[in-house]
Amino acid sequence: MNTATLTSMVSPIQIPRSPTVDLTRFGFLATRSQVRASGTSERTLQRAISAGELLPIGRSWVANAGADRRAMRAVALRGRLAASSALSSYGVWVTRDSGLWIAHPRSASRLPPLAMNEQRLWTHEFFPCTSDTRWRVSVHDALLQAVKVESANDAIASFDSALNQGLVTRADVDGIFACVPRRVRRLRRRLSARADSGLETLMRLAAEDEGWQVEAQVMIAGVGYVDLLINGWLVIELDGSLWHDDEASGDKDAHRNAQLVLLGYRWHRFRYRQVMHDLPRCIDVIRALLSGGRPMVRTGSVR
């Protein structure tokens, strides 16, 4: 018997599909039908549940250790993550935790009771989710919901974040705002894709409300990009809670600050907690800085 004949008689080894691996593409949380459709048999699925590899949620869903706990709660309540809860799961900036938002179709009935800080949204989805993560609404619908239930500035910060990350386009935003009441559409003109963080958006909006000219992410030769430039000469830098604390970052910031002074700019740096918890005082500081007037540049001082 030659090698070719022997090879043809040997069946390939069938490696059982792992439902825990299949769940990765679904964000670690999926319906049983999704898992079966990916090639996992019902028997293998039940074995994984019995072994504790997967956690059943109701009759329709399964999850593993990597699943978003809020998403698990949402599907247990027979809904999906919505509004700011969904935006957080996409990595979009959310200014404040306003509780767990759960989307339900208007036809839903006999739903389980909610716990404290859980809120339902009865929705008609204008922008169906095209991804495999069925446990949350689309980014588009989450933004549409946020602009209806969050404060104006908090919603704008989320839009800016989604735009900056490329999760939505300007055309997408136009479509979203076409679905909101006319009184809300005025917010569209205040959006910017340039903001690197929600802190920048919140500070920009507050400064614009004072009537100041505000530019975001401005390139200054010899310095690099600065977060905000107010009235053409006051640089405002905003430090996130996880950045600028190490020695190397501090040295870099000190060099930038010195170069700004030599170039004829004034600057001030605010920390995360200042912007998030005492924004009016931050505006008072900026007002005091602006009242001092634009500094003079000394000839020959810049190297």
C-alpha cells in the first residue's frame, strides 16, 4: 500500500470547537443561537456550561469571564445596553455615571423589575447594530439616546469623543441630529472632532459660553499641539487623571511651558478633578489670566 492510499484512508482529526473562543468575537456575551451558528454544537455548549466555563443568563444568553457586567445585567433584564452605558462599552467618553441604561423595544412586556440606578428606554432603533455584539445598541443609537437624556454639554462631549475616534462620521452625525427635536439640533454646531478627551470639550464649551475665542488642538512651532488656545495667546492644558505624574512627563511639560513663555504665550494647566468637580472656578482662573492682557515677546529671547 503506497503512502497516498494510506493517507486517503486516514480521517482528519476533528478538534472540537471551543464555545469560550467563539464568544470572543461576540464581546464575551452572546445568544445561544449565535454560538451555535458559529459552529459549536448544542452538546458542546451544554458541556461548557456544566463545567462552569460559561455562565447561562436566562434562557437565551451565555457569557464567560470577560463579559461586561453591566451588559450581563442588561440582557438578564431582557434588554440591551443603551445611552451612556452603551457608549462606555465602545470606549466613548461619558462625563458622568448616570446609572445603567437599558433599551427595550416598545413591544416588550412583563419585564423583570429594575434595581436602584437602573433605567429603561423604550426605543425604536433608527440605526440597527451591524456588529456581532447584540447586547448593546449601535454607537449611533447610543448617541441619539444620550442627546435626549443627558445634559447638553455631556452629550456634546460624547459626540466629540466618537468623532475623534472615528466611530462616527460627520455624515453619521447629521443623520443622528435629523432624528432629534428641532430645539436640540442647535447642539450640532458646537461639535468638534479635534478634542482628544472629554475634558477638552467641557472646558471648550464653558470658555465659549464666556464669549472667548477658543481653538482646540492647535500646533505651535517649537512646542507641539496644545489642548486649547483662548483668544490667540492663552494656552490651556488639561491633564487626565492617569497622565503627567511621572518624572519624564513632568520634564517634558516644564520644557513646553518654558517655550510657550518665550514665544509670548501665557499658559495654565488644570487637572482632571478641577475640571470635573469645579469647572466654574477654572473659568474664574482663566478670566483672571485674560484680564492681565497678552504678554510682550522680547526680541531675541526665543531660541
